Amino acid sequence: MTELKAADLMLAIDGATLLQTASFSLAPGELVILLGPNGAGKTSLIRTTLGLQAPSAGKATLGGEDTRQLSPSERARQIAYLPQTRPLAWPNQVQDVVALGRFSHGATLGKLTGGDAAAVDRAIVACDLTHLAHRSTDSLSGGELARVHCARAFATEAKLLIADEPTAALDPRHQFRILDLIKSYVDDGGGALLVLHDIELAARYATRLIWMKEGRIVADGPPSQTLTAERLSDVYRVSARMDAGRLIMDGAL
Amino acid sequence: MIERWLTPGLILLCVLAIFAACLLGSTAMPLERVLAAFFGGADVSDRLVVWTIRLPRALAAFLTGAALGISGAALQGLLRNPLAEPGVLGVSASASLTATFALYFGLVALNPWILPFAAITGALIATALLALAATRTQSVVTLILIGVGLSSFSGALMSLLMNLAPNPFSLSDMINWMLGSVANRSFDEIGLALPFIAGGAALLLVTRRGLSALTLGEEAASGVGLNLQRQRIWTVLGAGLATGGSVALAGAIGFVGIVAPHVIRPFVRHDPARSLIPSALLAGLILVVADIFVRILPSTNELKLGVVAALIGAPAFVWIAMQRRAGHD
């Protein structure tokens, strides 16, 4: 059982406290969405949990093993990680970018072994990229590029997926498409942790919401229990109310 | 399809160019006499011209270009920037500085081998500084800025040395070194530079796979399982050794390290890892051909190879820079 657990993670850099005793877990079959305003420590929590950033105190474990002790490729084989997207350095073909998801398995571009090539093909089909496989990534739309990054993560065939704002700058239809892809990954037995800013969308897809504010996790539970008008005003500093079971946000507090 | 024939094709062209370099010169030598010099039966003066003058000179041009081409391709992959080159990171400048230093203090008069050793020392000092910086910073921009600083500082010290040159002869020696040339190189000098060039190239080839992952950016490359710091150190060290060897052999020759990978990239589907070997071959080919032109041009003073390389390379550099789209930082 590959369970990712963060226990009392603290992170302070140059006197600024970025994380305070943050604890949570992620297991296969869960779609957990991390919510919180800018600067709440969401990205710090992800990086520290993955072991990319050393915590000031506390530790994160993957299947019982400290993530800081895992080699980068061991970690990458078990957790696919999509950071906030940066432009690609070169105009590579879509299939080559997806194949980089097999890097931790030892794949070399242009010389994929049977297993790697099959995983890449499955990911390309799953993300509906077959017709774009030979296209250059600099000719793709934002929505297509987001699917390419999803396919890259799926190609790893890791048990867990962590994605930092995978739907940033996408139109509503493409946001739904990306979340549908991730949901089917979870339905197939994966576990996903996503950072999102669209609360309605988060409530629709998440099995659990983790709410962060000023470096702390202030709530962790199913949307039905943790999504309230009070929590929204507290975490995001917006005035919110429930109207016939629907959440309405009126403006900044 | 082109990709499959790219490397064999370039190897063939390089062999042909090196052979052509043995035919051509201030006095062209007929084909049968060159063949005889290679395979026996030629008279002593022909063998001398081919084996001690033309062949070592062509091989030196090839090795210099290959070292700069593979270093440029690897550094571009590491820094995700098509304008990166040993020159940008200050490695060439540092190597030239220590070489000039040895010339200035007349150390070369004590022992001719001091010159190449000085160049390699300079390159290694620069790469050691960069490797140290690479373990402390996460940022590529910081690394490039350190390289720019290193380059400027070496340039300043070099100007100082030239400013204080005791006599016109040492000044002209230094200028020769800074301009870059493979004239009068012997197999001895090649033998001294080759271990560094080969070692550096081997290091770059062994660790090239990580350069593909860096296409995604550093954070995502770590995400797919790349050990980022190790990759930085190996690439910087490999490029430093190869560049140091090339400066030891030919002085400072700029821009081939930028031009060759830029031409190669579209043929290897823009994969930095697959661009290393073809870039090395093409850069070697460019310098061999450029050196043939230097030798057959009917000028009173023979042009320096570095000058010709810069005359072609600098406009290409500006052109490549202007092709860059916004958003690629």
C-alpha cells in the first residue's frame, strides 16, 4: 500500500514561517484537493512532502519510508509530480514530452523499450492526444498542452499523482476535461492530490478537501463537511453565503 | 530518416574534410602524392608536409571544434538556452587568461608544455567555481550571471596583462593566443589536449539523458526523477574539461559552440541529449573547413581561425537571439 503521509511538517526560510505542523495523508483511491489563498503554503507543502525541500521539522513518508531518503528516481516512479507549468525549453514533439514521464524507469528518448513505449501509448490514448502525437509542442493550444502534461504524468504509471494547479489558465471546458482525466485515473486505483483555485470545481470532484491558511492546515475532510460559508470567509477572506444549497461569493472582505 | 543518417553522414564529411585539408594549402599537393604519403612510397618532403604540418593541423581544428560543439550542446541543454556556450559561462575566458598569464611571465620559455597546462588549469578553476555555485543555487539565471561575471573579470585581467606587456613580442604572443589558431600544431600538442577533451566528452555523453528531462524545466525535471545537482555538476565539469583542452590546443575560438547545436537541433527532434554527438561532429567539420579557407586565402598575414569563426559566428549568434520568442526565459 503506497500511502503518502506528512507528519507535523514545519518549514521556515529566512525567518519566514511557510508551514506550521502540517499533517495529512494521501492514499490510492482518493482525489484530494488542496485549497487556500495565494501564499497559504500549498506549494511549500507539496514540495516538502515530496522531499524536494527539506523540512525544518517533521517528516513525510511514502509507504513508511522518509521521502528525503528516497532517490529521485525511486520517488518519481511512485509519485508523478506536475509542478505549475513552465514553458518547455525546446519545441519537442508531443510523444517525446509524454515519454519523459518514463524517465524514472530509465527511458531514453528515441530508444524506448517495449514497456516504456506501451505506457506512453496508453497515456497518449487516455488523454486523447493520438492525433497530436507528432505535433510540435509550440504549436499547441493551452488546453492541449495541459493534456500533454497530464499524459506525461500518467505515462509514469505511478500509484500517486500530485499536480500543482493543473487547470491554471484553462477555459471551463478544458478544466472539466483535465479533472475528468484525473478522476478516471483515481477510479482506476490511483491517488491524486491537486491544487485548485476553483472552489466549485473542487467540491464537485474531490473526495476530500484540505484547507490551508497562513501555513497551517485548518480543515481536512469531505466537501460536504468542510465547505461552509464561514470557512470561505475565514480562509479566503471573501464574504460568502449559502443560497438554496449553492455557494455564492459576494466579494472581498 | 535524416536522423538515422545524420551521424554517419557527418563522420564521412569530417573524414573527407580532413583529407581535403591535407591536399590543399599554400601549395596544393596532388591526390596521388597525398595518398602515397599516407600509405607509404612518397618522398620525405611530402611525408613531412602531410604528417607533421597538414594532418596535425586539420586534426587540431577538428578536435577543437568537436570539444566546443559538444560542450555548447550540453550547456544549452543544461541551461535550456540556445545561447549558452563555454564562452558564456566564462570557461574559455578563464582558460585564455591563465594561458596569457603564462606567456606574460615568460613561463612558456622555460618549458613549452606550460602553456597548455596553464589553459587547462584556468578552465578547471572556472568549472570548479561553477560546480561550487551549482551546488548552492537552484537558479540557472544565477549560474549564467556567475559565468558572465567570471568572463568579464578574466577579460579585465587579460586587458591588464596586455596593458602592462613588457615588449611588443610578448604582446603579439598574447594576441595570437587570444585570437585563436591551429597553425603549427604538432601531434605532441594534440596528445596533451586529447585526454582532457576525450574525458570531458565522455562525461557529457554518459550523463546526457538528464538533459532531455531538463526540457521540462528544473522543477518538473526533478519531478520525473532527475538528480538535478548531480546533473549540473557533471555537465559543468565535462564541458569545462573539454573546453580547457580545446583552449590549450587552439586558444580562444568563439561561437562554434552556439552555431553547431543550433543547426543540429531540428534534425534530432530538439532533444538536447541526441544533439551532443552530431553537434560535436558538425562543429569539428566547420573548423576544419574554416581552417582550409584560412590557409588558401591569398592574404599577406594568415588570418586567425578564431577571427574567421567569429566573423561567421557572431552574426549567427545575433540572428539566433532575435529568433527567440518571448516567454522562453
